[in-house]
Amino acid sequence: MKHLLLLSFALLSMLGLKAAPGDTTWVQAHSGLQLDYYNNFDTTIKFPDGTTKYRKIIMVFTMGKYVCPAGSSWCGDWDYTVQTFAMNKRGDSLELGRIITPYANVSYARFPWTWKQRYYFDVTDYYPVLKDSNTIRILYSGYSGGFTADVKFAMIEGTPDRDVTGVKHLWHGSYSFGNASDPIDNHVAATSLTAPSGTQSAAYKLNITGHGSDATGCSEFCSKYYQVLKDGILVNQKDIWRDNCGFNNLYPQSGTWVYNRGNWCPGALVNTNLHPLPGISGGTNFNLAMHFENYTTASPSAIYTVDGTVVYYAGFNKTLDASIEDIIAPTDNENSFRQNARIGLTTIKIKNTGSTTINNIDFQYGVTGQPLTSYTWSGTLAALADTTIDLPFAASLLSATGTGLPYEVNIIKVNGATDNDATNNKLTSTFNAAPQWANNFVVTFKTNASLNGSVSETEWNIYDKYGTAVAQRVNNAANTIYRDTITLPNNEVYKFVVTDAGCDGLSFWANTAGGSGSLQIKPTPFTTTSLSGYFNGDFGCGFTQYFKVGTPTSIADIQGLGAMSMDVYPNPTSKDATVSINGLANVKGLLRLYDNMGKMVFEKKVNNPEEKIASSNLANGIYYVIYTPEQSNAKSMQAKLVIIK
């Protein structure tokens, strides 16, 4: 759910105008809260009284940073669990969402002290609890500070997909896993339930994450399953595992962010698992239980944090209705960072919010204010199902320049007819136009260690707008430098895709055995084109750079004044490191190296774009490389170097 959907009607609420379908009421809970240590942080708020219907209710959790007191350790630099609960005056309590904090050391480019990250949770199903007075609780399970929390609710008026007839909170707690004397199944044993009147269906919603580490890495670093049992019969079985941490949009981080974990990734929200429960209607009596994979450990450290809720639903409120849930690209939203600056294709998430199967949808989309592109999507989308689709090339993206540009996607017809709800038929985003590259450049690529003894883990491809590879460097030898000259036609769009089979990039401090590689795009010997998402090789499973091709538009482009950068490789290193200063026609200045305590340990005048730093006399640790040019009007550049011997 993109933030502009939530913000589009905020002004109406602020002005107190008469409510109408689509209008948004904002309810603020915590604001600027400092999460300083393990604790419950409570605030009491008042929701609307329940007389108004809401199409969606979104909880927006914004995480930020604050400067810890002097002498503090690990300030904003550890992966802690953050849970948000609602507790009303009737005694109802349930978990609204869960986040794991990132490894957010300020020395990393993505995490200055001003860093903010928004997380969106669809809590529409919990409307029976989110009425009148509520206590909103943040449980911060952290043993150091540095993070802030802001929580608010966007209540978007309109007709929900289905009315909720009841919500029943079941199991909540952190339970030992593999303890033979106290099996985890004892804590999620069969519970008797009765569906409220008017119920036509039900679902079990579960937040679960694995923590602790015994001899086999359980429960943080082991993949186990759980089962959902209704009246003793298996409803569903699911692995408690997140296998895509190397694709995290919030990267690079100062810790082991690429490692897959027990249903969570550092810096990401925890996805709620949804399990429809068959054969339930008003008055149905049944019991529900969970069963965990059989496992025994000698250590009490393996834990699963469990929070489960049963939600009961009435029938569909709409017969034919499609909803645009998200614009994944183009957008400048941080939650789609890896898709930012996409050009040509438009990627969206749609959902069938009616009872009728959807077979086709007519769309119009493009840069707002420009001629829109029309396209009819065909497929099969069952009731309540969602899917992500690519809409074909939008010509308005080709000519777009600048930042903060408005983009829109509209549903025109569904199954050839007007659908039942117009309030979810349009979604907007803002985006930054893709950069323009010269039509001739050199890709300088130094591989790191091999995948299978001979082939490097990392490769790159350049694709045109039709998805055809027009240049590539694949099946590469390990620890080898390649220089490929690329010439592309003007006035076309491309994407430069880098993939790493080991999901640890070209350079990752926690895997020194993997070596350290580098990658540069050089339109001239003295210039280097900036690569969004590269981060000196610490990019996990890969990254994509979208770009247009054209001739340079000014002398500044030729001189590379807008693409100054400094790379240090190999990094980490146990031997000498090379400092590469890019984007300057003439390199002339001072190169200094500082240790983590701020002490200068190396200084040298440099006149060349590449310089060696010997590590033989340096201790293991983190160092900061700073280049200061002689010209008073030129900027200094900084990079980090990790030495491990």
C-alpha cells in the first residue's frame, strides 16, 4: 500500500470537511517515541465510535533514529523485535503488526541520524477492536537504544470487502522450541470456538518469528514448519522461514542483513500468515490448534514468538470489484527501493475485492498530465486473490526528467463493465526519472570468489525494453578483471542487472572467504557513472539500474562533475587495498586513513586516480578513508575500509 493512497485525503480530514467515501480520518498514537530499552510503551488514544464504515484501515509505523547518550553501545545498530498491540476498554487485545529493527549504524550511507522508514500494516479486519478508547502498546525487545517510533492510523471511509462479525485473540507469547519437558504444542493446544451470528467464513491470522540459537541455529537460523489443525484435521502447513533477506529493500546494513532467518529479515516488517478455515458459518462450533515440527534440543535458547487471531467474516459487500493495492514501480517509496527509477514498465499489485472471478481489467496509466497508455490485462483472479502484474511500456516514462514526478494508474473497466467501487480504482505515486547515460561506456568488473571452484557468483546483463539481453558478462572466472566496451543506440531505455548467486554481493564483511570484487561504469577514462543500489558491492542478491541512453547534454556531464565517488577494494581485505577516485579529470589532494577512534594512521599526497594503502602495519578493524582535494571549492569524499587478517 503506497503512502500516497493514505495521504490523498488527509487535507480533507484536517479541514474538518464532511466525510464521504474515500475520505481519510487520521488517528495519531505514539509520536517521536524513543525506544531506549526493553519495555512496554503505552499511549491511550480515541478512535471513531464505530458508526462509520471504513474500506481500509492502515497502521503506519515510522521508524527513525536518535543520538544515544555518550558512552552508549550499539546505538541503533541491532536487530530487535518491535511489536504493536491494541487493547480496548472491553479487554480485547491483539497484535497489529511486528517489525525487526535494522542494523543501522550511522557509518552506513542509508542510515544517517535523519533516517526514516515507513512500514504499512493493513489492520482493516481489526475494526471491531479499533473503536472508541484504546491503549496502543509498543513492546520493544531491545537491550540498547537509538530507534524512534511514530504510529498513526489512516481510516479510509467506504465499503469494506466484507464486514467482520468477530475477532478472537488466541495464543500470544514467546515459547521454547524443542524443550522435551515443556513442548511448544502445550502452549497452542486445541481451543474451543463458536462462530458469531452472521458469519459466512473465517481465517486464522498468525504472526510468528524464530529467535535464539541452539547448536543447530534454532530458532533464528533454522527452517521448521508448523501446522494449523481444525477439529484435529490439517488445514495448512507452513515453513517458519524467510528465504529472501538478500533482496531486502533496506540495505546495506551494518550487520548480517543478507542471512535468511526464522520468518524475518533485519529491517523488514514481519508478514502475517493467513490461513482460511473451511466449513465455518454462524453458530459453528469447532476447535483450533497448532502443531510444530517435532524437534528436541538440549538448549533452552530456541524460541518462537507467536501471536494468533481468528477473524470471522460476513458475506461479500461487492459483486464485481477490482482494487489497485500498490504501485511497486515507478515510485520513490523506500519500500520499493530496488525498483526505484524503473523506466518503461509499470508494476502494480491488484486484488479482487468482489465475489465474481475477474478475467480482464482495462487500465490507463502514465505520468500525470501526459497522454496515458491504455492496456487490457487478461487472466483469472478469484475472489479475494491478489497478484502482481507488469503493465506494458508507458511512453510517458521515456521523456520524463527530474524528481518527485506524479504517476497514476487507473482501472477503467472490469470484465468489460464498471465495477462496484470507484474509490479503489485510482492510485498515484511520485517517482524520480531514470538517469541518462552516454551511449558508449566501459564496464570494468572485478569478480570475487567462485561459486563452484571455477565460476564467479556474480554476473551482469543489460536488457532492452523488450527484455532481450543486449550485453552481458556471465559464467565469469573468479578473481578476474573484465573490461567490456558497450555501445547502445540513442533514445532507448535499458536496465543494467547485477545478480549474485551467493546473495552476499561483491563484497560483504561477514564473508571474507568470498573475496572482494568491484564494478564501475566508465563513459570516459576520467569519469564514473553512479550506480544506484551498488553500495561498493554490498548489495546482497543483486541490484538493477534503470537508464536511458543519449549523448551528454553538457560539459559537466563529460567532466563527470555530478558523478564523483570513491571506491575501496578489496573490502574487507587482509592485504593491501586500492583506493579509486572517480569523477575527477585531475586528482590532486590528500588521502588520509583514520581508525575507528578517530586517530589518523595514514596520510599521503596523491596525484593519480588510484592509490594503494598497505595494511601490514594496521590492526584488524574498521577504518575511514578520506580524500581531500586541493581545490577549495571541491568536496571531500569518504569510504569505509574493513581490515581482517
